[in-house]
Amino acid sequence: MNATSMLHEPHRLIGRLVRDTLSGQIGVLRAIAPDGDTPEPAAWLIPEGGGTEWTTTPRSIEPVALPGHGPRNERRTVQRSGL
């Protein structure tokens, strides 16, 4: 199976650490895909170190930025791979 056949949608933050603004939880965005029979797709997240996956609305996720070590102390988004 591929992502298209599983009704997954592309999203720029998949695989990245995000904040669920509705619950305040932080996790890695795994997919934007259906959740049961709901008409709108859900954002599927999992805690960074593993644990119980949860869903939220795609509109309620935002990237988690950590202080960078750049010349102007820029902020960067942490990308996690292998999930």
C-alpha cells in the first residue's frame, strides 16, 4: 500500500515535532489521514519518544521551534526522521 491508497494527504510538517494547540501536547506528526468515519482528515501525532498516538485537527498543529545556534540566534524547526 502507498500513502495515496490509504487516503493520506501530504503536509509540510510530517515527520517533524509539532504542538497540538488544542491539547498543548507536543509530538511528531505522523500523517494527515481519515480517523474513522469523520468527513475531515485528522492530524495523527505520537510523542517524540514513543507512546500513545492521538489525533487532532490539522489546523491546530504548529511547528515546535527551538533556539538555534546560528550567528543571529535564529530559531529552527527540529526535523525527526525515521518515523
